[in-house]
Amino acid sequence: MPPAKQSKAQIAAAASSGGKKTKKKWSKGKVKDKAQHAVMLDQPTYDKLVKDVATYKLVTVSVLVDRMKISGSVARAALRELEERGTIKQVVGHSKQLTYTRAVAVADE
């Protein structure tokens, strides 16, 4: 049996009505909250820095930023000062990543 003849208007109406779905909504992805790190050291943070850093086995800029909630430039300045005091000593000196460890007093035998 041959298919029934349809007018052009009927064909156009059938084409436009079939298979319409809503457009896919692409997810925006996970948005990380912006960290609110201190850009200046206040006295309580400075005291905590001096007291706690002496106990860390590994001391880097990123460790200080993460644990003390200070900015990277403040952390670099703090590391320089702690090294001058003798609280920490440098293990690896690279232009991009400075690695320190706690300064342990060597006992005379």
C-alpha cells in the first residue's frame, strides 16, 4: 500500500513538532571559595608562627599559607626571618620552591 499523500504544510508541521526536547543544561562546575588569607601579620599570628613553625619537620611557603592562613608573600618574608633567627634551616634552595626544616641543636659527644 503506498503511503498517504501529505501536503507540504502537514509535512512541515510534523517535522517541527517531533523530537523536541529541552536543551541540555551544562553544569557550571564546582566553584571553589576564594581564600581570605591575611596580608599582614598581626601579633597573635606572629606569636603562633614563631612557636609552631619550630616543631614542623617540613616548612615551605605552601605549608605556612595552608596552616597559618597568610598570603604567600608574607610566608616568604616570615621564612627569611625565621632562618635568620636560626629557628629553621634551609634544606633545598631552588628559585621557585624553598624547603626548610626545623633547626635541631646538635649535641656534643
